[in-house]
Amino acid sequence: MEPVRNLATLLPFAASVAFGLLAWGAFFLNYVWPHLRELPLHAAVRPILHLHLFRFIGLAFIVPGVVAPSLATGFAAPAAYGDLLAMALAWVALLMGSGRYSRIAIWAFNVWGFADLLFAFYQGVIGVGIDPATLAGAWFIPTVGVPLLLWTHVLVFAILLRTSRSASFLAHAAQ
């Protein structure tokens, strides 16, 4: 099936996504990252994991009346259920606290959640190629919510990599 290309909705949608990425980026880099970067791993990721507990909102992509009936299932189902799995992984990471395998749970959550969002963008633009107008009331998920979530995943990667280097350095220094 040939991807739908409707410039009347594609350009405002692309601009909204770009502006969302810029706005959330400015917010996170100026107000959130300066506070999180100094915290230990679990204290830093806990508020982000709590935010991702709202990923059930992605189920809106499969609710008739919220989105247009013509919204491609090849986009809607993976986006909805991928978000649900990301939410479940956030719960697992939270419930593990700072236990022995918590770092693995945080990595699993972050890799899955980030890949899920990127796959949804791929499916929407290239894979099945949706017309953004078919998102209807769910328009704000990819234009406001997804840029927010993408930035949180970037921060978690930065925190994980920072704490991995610190832990590795400390382990070598103790020998």
C-alpha cells in the first residue's frame, strides 16, 4: 500500500513534532538535566519512570471515535501495544527499586521504550505512511507527548552511561 501524502496535514504535523522536540529539549536541558545529572541512578530515573506509567494513553490509537476509522492498523496496533509494554517495563523497573537487577530493568525499559517511539515514527512516516489527519483527537500524542517521552529516554541513557562509567571507575580504583 502506497503511503498517504497529504501536505495540508503533513506540514503542520511535522512542524508540531519539531516544535515539540525543541520545546521539550529546552525544558529538559535547562531545568531537569541540571538536577538529575548529580543524583544517583535510582533517584534520577524514578521520576522519569513514574512519568512513563502514563504510556497507557497510547491505547487511544486503537479506540474508535478518538482516531479516524481509516487510521492504519499497521501503525495503531504496534503504537498502542508498544506503549503498554513500555509502561509495564517502567512498573517493573520501579518495583525493583535499587535491587541487584534494577539496572537491567532500567536498561530494558529504556531500550524498549525508545525503540517503540522510533518505530511508531517510522511506521507513521515511512512504513504504512499515515495521513496525520487520521490521528484526529490523538494528534497531541505524537506532537506533545512523544517529544516529551523521547527526551526522557535520552536523559535515562545519559544517566545510565554516566553511572556505568562511575561504577566502572570506582571498581577499578578499589582494586
